[in-house]
Amino acid sequence: MGQIFVLASGCDIRQLNLSVAEGYLLSRFDGATPWRVLREMAGIPALEADTVLGRWIDAGLLEPIRNADAAEASMQPAGDSLVTESLEVESTSVETRAIDETQIDEELDIDVATQRRILEFEASLDLPYDELLDVPRGSEPKVVKRAYFKLSKEFHPDRYFRRDIGSHAARLDRIFKKVLEAHELLSDPDLCQVENRSTVKSDAEAPVAQLAASESAAKPEVAAPKPLTKLERLRQRMPFKIDQFAFEERRATAQEIFRAAEVSQNAGRMKEAEANIRIAISFDPGRAEFKEALGGLRIQAAGARATKLLATPIERMSDGEIRDTWTLLDEVLIYRPHDPELNERAARICLQLGKIGLAEEYAQTLIEGAPDVAGSHTLMGRIHRELGDMKAAVGSFETALKLDDEDLDARRALAAVRLGAHKEAQGGMA
């Protein structure tokens, strides 16, 4: 980690087939910066950067000149050791913060408890992503997805479609975008690694800076220079220390890549745009606009995929197409959890695939969003019938007919359930 390299004589970067991130990394070997610093500037995961370094060394592109750590160790006084403590964050529920009670309006089409919940969650949007989703740091993507999906269904703006919710509409939009942002960053292993490095950096540097300030305030100024303290040496050895010029250059590179992503997105090349945004985030993980753009891009792409998913009637699909459609629906619903057409299709496909529990969940989402749609209750009745709950099935079919007495599907299904119950009763008497 402390080894310092220079480009081998005769090495012409322009003649090499490198990615944008690799080209930038190779250009940073200046004969003064150790590898531990360069790998943090790479814009690619640290382990991948280590692999790239090994490949370049084997190819003779780099030459080692000295080891910075060995040189510093030789100058360190005996018995003056440095201890680095691991930084781990355990899962904690989103803390309750003070809210402005004047923002609660009992006249809105949303209950007071839900309004308070929205205000409290909005006040916590500055928390680290893992705390916001209430998952342990380093959680597997499936854990992140489960936590995100729970929150997205609770706070997605579409949940309150056609209701008067006042200023809470804008709050829900902010909350959903932030929760989606957390999902995108934490569910991607590479971006999660970048985010964790950025978080650890801020966690570690803050107390160091505070301690340094307190030391400076406590001690009078002296004219003669003093040897470096343990704290000062620790700050110098922080693996996140990057010189200002390199940092600004890295930010400029990230901005350039982000502009290229915007061009790709406007041209409809979504995969290319997403790849560029991810690289931009890797180069400059502190830029909130990059992270917001990634979430917005995924929502836009999900909308385009949803249109294709709904184009073909289920009746015309083969068994294989139905299974493939379900896989795609499961992915798209992450970004559009309250979309009525997607939930209806998901419920019908799950019913056909025998995923009855999931079918019930999607049908319930349909009913919660639009309780006056007869077809949703008819669908729920079919699901209850498959679950063997005939009483609930009858109730759903009857509700559908109250909403629309011309719903033939509900009428036929209700008649079939009652006929089946009558035959069962006749058989019991016999």
C-alpha cells in the first residue's frame, strides 16, 4: 500500500486500450503518491484497482521507486505506535426528530398520524443511507431491497393519488427520491463500496479535526517548530488524504463524465447513461446531483419498460413469456410500487404462476390505491378462492357487484362459489 511507482520509460498511455477510469488512474502515477492514495482516487472498486495495478506491473508499464510506509516507519520513535480502530455502524431505527406541528392539517385527506410520520421521516433524510433504510452497514442487496420496498410503498407519492394532501405531496416526493437513492447506492456492490469509503472518511476526519482544533486552542503559540504529534502523523497517514489539485481534477473528470451521461440519456441510450453516471459517482461520491440523477434515470427507464410489459395481453403469452414477464415486473415495481396497471398485471401473473401470497399483496395494493374499482375486488375474490377462503371470496365478489352491477366476471364467480357451496352442503346431507 505504501509503494510509490512511476511510469516506465517509453510508456505512452495514448497507445493503450484503457477505460476512462483506468486512463485517469494511470496518469496519476507521479513518483510521489503511494498506491494506498491512488487506489482511492481510481473511481473503481479498490480490489479491482489492485488487480489493474498488478496487470500493469506485469506488463512493465510501472516501475517501483520506494516505499513511503517503510521510510516513515524508520523515522518513527520507538514505542510510538499508531492504533487504528475499526469503524462499524450497527443498524438503528431512524431516530425521531423534532417536527413543525403547524404543518399538520386535520382538513387534509390524510390522517394526522401519517402526516406526523411523513414529517419525522423527512427530518431524517440527512442520515447515512444504511440508517435511513434501517439496515446494517454492508447488508446484502436482497436485505437492502426488502427495506427499500417497504419504505417505498409507504412513502411513494402515488399512494395518495387523487387525494388532497397539501404540502405533504412535495415532502413525499423528496422522501421517495432519497430512499430510492439509498437503494441504488447500497444495492450495487461497487457503488456501496465507494459510499462506505466516503462515509468512513467523514466519520474519521471529523473527530480528528476536532481534536486538532482543541489541541491548537489549548497550547500557546511557539516560535520554534515542534516534532509531529501522534495525531498529526495519523492525519498524514490517513488513506483518504488526497492533495487538493488531484481532488479538483478528479471532480472535473466526474463532471465531464456526468455531462456525457446526460447526452446519452437525452438520446435514449439509457444503459450507456447509467454506466456513465455510476463512473461519475465513483470519481466524486460526494456529489448529490449525481446520485439523484441515477435514481431519476432508473425511474425513467422503469417507465419505458413498464410500457413494453403492458403491451401484450397475458392470454397471448406462453408459459415462458409469463415467467419472463414476472421477472421484469418484479424489477420495475421497485420504482413504481403503486402503479395500478403494473400491480394488476403482477397479481394476475402471480395467480397464474401459483404465487398466491404475492398475488394477494399486489391486489391489496390495487384496492388501497383505488377502492372504488370493481375489477380489483373481483381479482381479490379469485385470489381468496384459490386460498380456500370462500367467505372472503364471496365478500369481494359482492363488493365488486355493488360498485358495478354489470361486472360479469364477478357475477359468474360469485355464482360458481355459491353453487359449489350448495353442492358441498347437499353432499354433506346425503
